[in-house]
Amino acid sequence: MDLTPIWLTLKLAGITTLVLLLIGLPLAYWLSKGRSFIKIILEAIITMPLVLPPSVLGFYLLMAFSPQHGIGGWLQKAFNVQLVFSFPGLVLASVIYSMPFMIGPIKSALQQLPVSLAQASYTLGKSEKQTFIHVLLPNIRASVLTAAILTFAHTLGEFGVVLMIGGNIPGVTRVASIAVYDSVENMDYHSANAYSLTLFCITFVMVVSVFVFNKYKAKSPLE
């Protein structure tokens, strides 16, 4: 079995999770504070990957990233950057596709925190940024970890979106899910089983770790 698709998948999932942590934490905090029409629309857009067929989302991203259209055309002309059939394009598509798995749990956890926590911090002279980093985040660390693991695991199993955006270029965009499909198409069931079993084991261990961690936190006397 060629391990390149496995390592490429882990690399894609790792970068996607890191990017979404940097984007998702402040965005989830902003969405958790109050309601407005703009926030409702933004939440709906973020949630769409959960209900849209991956092929539909992949098609529109393909159009947007294409050198002949939208963002892709502008990047191609201004910076000579190509998103379609490239690893950076896969990362951007994965960030969009996995965003609800990161933002949803964090936003819900923030909304469940007592308002008195933030108010007490403000009373002590802490800024909103300091309150978020030093008071709110430590109280939702379990939810942040869960969101990060779910995002990583979800990215591991992406197929439709990565196929539309990245195609099947060995060493560049041929991630494990594409390798499984390609192996089945070539009736190489041994390789397909090897890739599938590897992905299954990695994902299973990560999901179990979430349940174990949450159960441990629930029993902790400090909670």
C-alpha cells in the first residue's frame, strides 16, 4: 500500500483543524453574543455544509476557485495562485466544508456558560479579550477539544468536495478517500481495504478518545 495518500490526508486534516481553531474560536464567540439578522444569515451559511450534498458544495467551490471565475480568477491574475487541483485549494475547501464541526460545539458551549463569569471578570478590570482567553476558554476546553477532534476526523473522510476541487493527482491531491475510490474502480480490493481500515482505525480511536475525555471530565471533582 502506498502510504502517501494517508500522510497527505493527515496533513490536510491537521492544517484544516489548526486553521479552523484560529478562525472558529473568535467567530464562535462573536456568534454566541446576542442575535442579529447578520448573525442568523452567517450561521445559516456556516451550517449549509451539513445539509448540502458534498457534490453540490464541491461544484460551487470549483466554480469559485476556477481560474476563469470568481476568487480563483482574481488570485490567478493578481498572485499567480491556482486553487483548483492544488493542495492549498484542498485546504480552503476543507476549511469551508468542516467549519460547522468546529464552530457549532464551541458556540453552544459558550452560550451555556453563566453570564456571571464574564461579568465578574469585567468587574475585576479585565478586557473582553482577556476575559475570553483567561476565563471563558478554560471553562470550555472540553468542548474545544471535542470540536477539534471532530473536525480532524471529519476531514479525514472527505470525498466529494476534495474530488471536485483537487481531482486525483498522486502526491498532491490524492488523499486516502480518493485512493479508496480509485482502488475500487481498478478492482484492487486489497488496497481499498487497507486504506479503508487505516482510516477507520484512526477515526475510531479519535472518536473514542472524545467520549473517554468527556466522561473523565464529567467525573472530575473540579468540574
